[in-house]
Amino acid sequence: MAKDKESLNIPFHSPHLNVSTRRLVNEVIKSGWLTTGSKVAAFEDGVKELLDLKHALAVSSGTAALHLAYMLLDLKPGDEVIVPSLTFCSTINMIVHIGATPVFCDIDEKTLCVDPKDVQRKITKRTKAVVIVHFAGMPCDISALEKICKAKRIMLVEDAAHAFLTTYKGKRIGSHGNLTCFSFYATKVITCAEGGLLSSGSAEHVAQARILSLHGLSRGAWNRYAKDGSLSYQVLMPGYKYNLSDIHAAIGLSQLADVEKDREERQHFADVYRELLKDVPEIILPTDPPYSDSTHAWHLFTIQLRDVRKRDALIAHLKNVGIGTSIHFPPNHLQPYYRKCFGKISLPVTEKVGKRILSLPIYHTLGTSGVSRVTSAIKDFYNKK
């Protein structure tokens, strides 16, 4: 009986590891070179080709990529950075670590991405950058935001932790030339277990970030210990320890061949979810991008409950029948630290959405039968009244 129950369990997420994952990781182990080396270079090249990126640097996490991006902006105390509250805290924490001031902006209720009109309202003489989050894999309105930033001569940074293979008006996220930060954390559509990547249209940006990512050294270990390398190096700036290892890169590298097929599967599952839940009036379903020639990555399938009082009960009900869920995200401007630092901030849409969002499982092994089981459990919950 216990075995049957276990076989029916639907976790919130399951990574897409395959036979080549073990092979590539074993190659790294047998090589004797575990840290940053040829596998990291191959992973960078593979992601660049897939996403049509000009320049890219693989790092130890999406958080590291954000920190490096903010460093490249040369932010100083007193500088303001406009950022949505509905994101994981690292998007905002790294602004604080730089010494700049996060200015929270509201979101669009349908896309859950930053509202360009509220970004425009929040700009002051101190604003140095705008950070946008492609929430759940939905692209932000990059054209509108780039127009605002260009008029005010401020930088635009894209947090693309959810947006691997998201397309905006025919171009992959990351290929628009802005500083863009990806995450390859364990729950992402492609994972290195831990990892991230910083891309930019500027070769100078990525070259500087590469130095910053490894203690500020003029050359990394792979360059120093190579057959034709030199053991000498210089410390050019006080850097960080943000380099990605070959073992982590091998895990990510093994998934690149399947990732486009996986996105198509998640699109299918999203369509099935929406078809099966369209007659449940208590739920607001996520939509496709409102822009032409654009695609959603469906990193998350996030529903909204009209009656926020039912969310905890629904989570408990789904957990009881073996279905995992998650909340993305508790709004950061309501978190204790930011309330203490910045006082009460009003973001009506973010606060409304933050109370009623719930993310359901969506990944390659879920299958339409898994989607059907999740939706049936949700319908059972609401039918009980």
C-alpha cells in the first residue's frame, strides 16, 4: 500500500537528468580537473548558441550573476534601483549589498511582470537602473521599458531566472543586449544543481565580470595550470568567489540538447491545465504573452485564487493527496527586513496577487495524466464546499 501511495506522489518539481548527465559528470571526475575548466567553457558556448547571446559568463548562482550585474553598474550609496517586490529576495538583496537603495514598483495583474507605467512614476534624479523580472517565464514588455530607460539614460537589468527559452517579439530573452541574469538552481527548467549565467551585449562587461567572479585575478586556475599556461597572476580588483565548477557545468551541459523539447512539453501541460481548469470559477489562470511573436517558458504554472482564505486549505488538501505546490513569492516589501528599512510601502496589485498566488507542478515527467490528477484534486477541493 505504501508503495502504491509513493508511486502516485507528484512532487512540485523534478529535474530532467538523463543518461548523459552521469557520463559527463564521470568525465569530469576521471579528468582530475573538478573546478572551472573545459566543461564550463562548453556550457557557456552551448547556452550562447541556444539563446543567441553575444557574450556570457557562467557563475555559481543566479544570485552571483545579479551581484556582478549590479557591480558593473557602478552603483553607489544613495543611488536608487527600481525593482518589483514580487520576486525572490536575492533580486533585491544584492541591491542592498551593493549599497544602493531598492525602490519597489508594482506589477501588471495579468502578466505578473513589472508595470512600465509604475516604473515611470518611480523614477527620480537618483534612479540609476531598473531591474525587471520575467515572472514564471512570462516576458516583460522590454520595448516599453527600454524606451523609458533610454529617455532617462538609466540602465536596464533583466532577471531571467525564470526565463530560459522565453521569447519576446521574436528574440530570446538575453539576446536584447541588456545585462541579463539566469539561474540554474535545482528547480529551474535547466539545472546545474547550483549555477547561474550573466549575459550582455558588451564584451567589456563580461570580461570585467569574469575577473570579478574569481577574486579579481588576471587569470584563473584553468589558464595558470594549462600546459602552455603561466603560473603568474595579478590581483586587479577585490573580487568574489563566483566561478562555476566543471562538475556543475557538466550537469547543465547534459540537458541542453533536450531543453527546447522540454519547453514544448511544458507549453502543452500549461494548455491542458488551462483547459481542465477553465470551468473552475474560483481560479484565475495564467495567460500566454500579450505580445506578438512571443513565448512563455512556463518555468512556473501559477494560478490565483479568488478567495484568498482558501489558499492554505487548498495547499494542505493537495499535500494530503500527494501533490506538491509552492508560493512564488511572498512580496518582499512586506518582509520584516524591508519593512524595517523602508517603512510601509503601498503596491496594491502586488499585495492583491501575493495573497492569492499558488504554483502547481509543471515539468517534463509530469505527463498529461499528472496534470489531470492535479486538476481533479483541485476540483474535488472546491466541489466539497
